[in-house]
Amino acid sequence: MTARRPRPAPVPEEVLGRPRNRAALHRTALLTGGYLLLSALTLAAVVVLRDDSALVDDAVWVRSCAVLLSALVTFVCARRAARGSRPTATRDRHSGRGTNPRNGTWG
């Protein structure tokens, strides 16, 4: 049986507490929330129009469900980043965001 790895430490509060960082994370949460809402409304429209086979076929069902799922994952990741999740911050760092490339420090 393998031992569980310890939870990574959260992003330091002095980094999250910076007004610029807070504003960016707030905007990201709003945008991903809007994406999730729009995806849910799209699926609701598909449900309402399900009897019209010219508008709603199997591909529409699959695509709208896939978009809703991706919106949910994106929203959860954005919320975790806003709370200071270290793995989320690491993903941001490896994608070129989140740290200073010259010295590897936060911000």
C-alpha cells in the first residue's frame, strides 16, 4: 500500500493579497462563471428544443454536454486558483504565468 503524499502548501497570502493579483483572479472567476452559465443555458435550450430533430440531433447533445463539462472543470480550476491552490499555481507557473522568469519568485 502506498502512503499518501502530503498536501502541498497553499500559495503564500502575501502573493494572493496583492491587489493586482486579487483583481486578476476575481476577473478570471467572473469570466469562467459566465462561461459556465452560458453553457448551462445552451444545454437548457437543447432540452427545450429536443423535439425538433432538424435543430437538435445526437451531435448537439454530445457537444453541449462536453462544453458544459469543460466549463465546469474550468470554473473549478479558477476557483481553486483564487483560493491559493499550490497545484493550480504550479500549472500557471509552467504555462508562463505566475512567477518571475528571472528568479522564480511569485508575482
